[in-house]
Amino acid sequence: MTANHAVVVGGGLAGVTTALELADAGMRVTLLESRPRLGGLAFSFKRGELTVDNGQHVYLRCCTAYRWFLDRVDGAALAPLQNRLDVPVLDVAHPRGPRLGRLRRSALPVPLHLASSLARYPHLTLAERASVGRAALALRRLDPADPALDGVDFATWLGRHGQSPRAIEALWDLVGIATLNATADQSSLGLAAKVFKTGLLSENGAADIGWARVPLGDLHDVLARKALDAAGVRTELRTRVTCLSRLESGSWRVDTESESLDADTVVLAVPQREAHALLPPGALADPDKLLDIATAPILNVHVVYDRKVLRQPFFAALGTPVQWVFDRTDASGLTDGGQYLALSQSVAQDDIDEPVSVLRAKYLPELERLLPAARGAKVRDFFVTRERTATFAPTPGVGRLRPGARTDTPGLFLAGAWTATGWPATMESAVRSGLAAAHAALAGLDRRREHPLREAV
């Protein structure tokens, strides 16, 4: 069989996944990435002696596509999962002083696996805890793929099911902001149902949390490049695609600033606005829908102390602007007895453009409220990383804007977390989109390959 040539534009998780799956199917693959590295928006960089992730990324046990990706690049051992879901939640605004609660599961079957934790969750009243249980059972009956859910906001649905503002803040938004990058009132019910039903209401261990114990660049750049090389993929970094055109023969011409490539298949695995700029006429019935997919920012605040101030690997916070705090000391390479904390701040529209001095004045006192040991510690370094277009905004109605992997032009496909994967903008969605694009491309060439995700077969 002739080795058809595929060009994949974009070296984030979606593009790397697509390239690996096509190469594993026997195709000749060229991967083009404009940046000097792979990994898209989940990457690392050097700051002095530290290796810094641009943002804290986690995944769940139910993220079967991203787990496949980790296995495929031989990185699973570097990003292990918790044995059991366990999330410390600290409320510093309680009238009787700071209170620590935990969201953790037992070994009981769904939905009883969270019942004991919810019954003791100190950040809600007894009546609120009971109402959460009833809402969870109602949520379990929803079908996230139902188009009608896409037009309803999650907060409206929660209100109809007896959820108080406090319950939304202390539980539903605690999870939803981190996974959807939006508050309940700005979130599509369909996407929220996908998150909660899959993560908390599908299998006992579905919400167990995993995260990289090494810099993200080790996984998404170094190991990914090694896997691509081993699969025979030609990878070109610092290479920007300037034009995409279809030839009379039905093949494709991909122009870069330095060369032109002919291909049987092209996959655009770039953000939606870049994809819109490269799409040839007729590729989508309404390409401007891509421009209507809004984006949402994420801010990460990085603080290096001269001593250990946090004993947990991470925690979530209430009653403070701080959302989630992670200990990145070991992963960053800090070895001199200090501690490096990373604050992951989703829904960061109010902070994303603030000067570092303003953010320092805002967040350092909050960390001292949360962590008494920080009050006497010296701050060695304080800096921020900003992703202004970190995710697509999961607003009601976004589902009708997200295209599938196939376009209306043979041989041209789309990948990216923003495409119609059914998931919010996560690493899981990115990998799933890459697999979908690869298998759509293979089907278009009448080349069949078993899908690596059992549920997708």
C-alpha cells in the first residue's frame, strides 16, 4: 500500500496525537509547528534555575484519551493518579475562623462513593448537603449530548434543583471553575453535565486526580518529540503555514515561509481563529462560526518562599480570591530548602491584565491568610504567567458553533480542544480531537485502524 502523505499543522496535544495515530497507521506524516517547541498551551520554560510550567494542568482517571497519550509517549509514570480522590478545601471566611473540609471518595459504588464525604462537608449546611445529593441524582439522569442542554446555563438548572448560592460557590463552582473555566451562570448545562456526570457520577474512581511530577515540557515536548521521531514523523518547529490550497488533482498544497509541501491529507490542529484564517473557501458551510467561539483566560501566580509553608501537594480555597494552590517545588527543580507554590486562577478576566505589582499586593496577603507558615516566610520570587486565550468559553450555545473533525472538503480535517468532542477545553478534549481527526482522515483514505479508546469503537 502506498504511504499517503499527511501534513498536520499545529504541535499541541491535538496535533501530536493526530500525527502519532496517522504514523502508526502507516502514513507518511509531516508535523508543522510555529513555536520552537511542542505542547501548545501546556508547556514549560526556564526561569533562572527553575523549570516553570506556564500553568498548572491536571487530569482525572476518567480522562481515558489523555491517559492513552501518556502511555503512548511513555510518560504515565511521570504523571501518576491519586489512589483515591482527596481534595482539601479550606474556607478562610467562616465566622468562627478557617475551616478545613475534604472532598474524597470511598470504595463504595456510585453514587454512594461520595456520600460520606458530602455528609461531613463542613462548608455547607445539613439542608444544603441534602439538596446537593438530590441535584446530583437529577444530573445523573441528563444526557450531555442532548442539544437542548447546550442552550441552558448551569446556574439556572442548579437553581431549579434547589441549590443555594452557597452550595454553588462551595461545591459546584469549586469543581466547575477548574474544569470549565467559567462560573455556573456562564456555563452550558451540556458541558457542565459532561464534567459532573463523567467525573463524579460514572465510576467509583473516575474523579481521582493526576498531575505531572515533572515539568510539562518533559511530557508534551521532550517525550512527545521522541515518540514522533520513533514513529517516523518529520517534525518541523519554528515553521509557520502561510497558505493552504487544494490542487486540481484533489491533493493539497501547504505553503510555509520556507517550502511548499504536497499532501493527500491535511489536519489543521490550531486554535479556531488560526484555523479560520487558513480554511479554503467551501471547507465549512459557515466558517465564521469559528470566530464566534469566544475564549477565556487563565492566570497563574507563582511564589517562591524561603521555607516550606504548605504540607499538602495541593488544596482548593473558599472565601478568598485564591482558587487552587499546588506545590511545584520538586517538579521545578528547586532544591535549596525553599518552596515553590503555583496558584491556578481560572475565570481570570478581572486579573489577567493587572500589573505584577497589583497581583503581588492582592495574592501574597491571601496566601498568608490561608497558610499561617507563610506569614514569617521570605518571598524569594513572585511572577505571573498569563494565558489570555487559554480555553474556549463554555457559554450556553457554544455547542452549535463547534465543528466536527470532517470539513466539507475531502482530505481536510480539524482538530483542537475547541472542536466538537463533547468535552470542555481540556487536555482530554485536545487528545480526543486528534484521535477523531486521524480516524476521519484514515476513513477518507479507506484505511482502517482500530480506535485506541474502547468507548469510541
